[in-house]
Amino acid sequence: RRRLEKLLNVEVMMPPSQDPERFSFWLATLSDRRPSERLELLRIRDTREV
């Protein structure tokens, strides 16, 4: 039950996927990684984007 509540709280805070920058930060914050690994994730770029 507690895990379900935590999951629902996370879902409520999710930004729209139309805002890729906010979505990326939100997703990196959720990941169970060291800060340096999170930063690497945020540095990844979509090569199709102009």
C-alpha cells in the first residue's frame, strides 16, 4: 500500500512529455543513480533534434 501511494505521488508530479527538458530532469531525479550518473543522463542529446 505504501509503495502504491509513493507511485501515485510520483505520477502526479510528472511533467507533460511535451516539455522534454522538465521531463528529463524529473526522470533523472527518479532514477536510483549517483549524481554524476544523473548528470551524464541529462547531457544526452537527441541527435534528430535540430
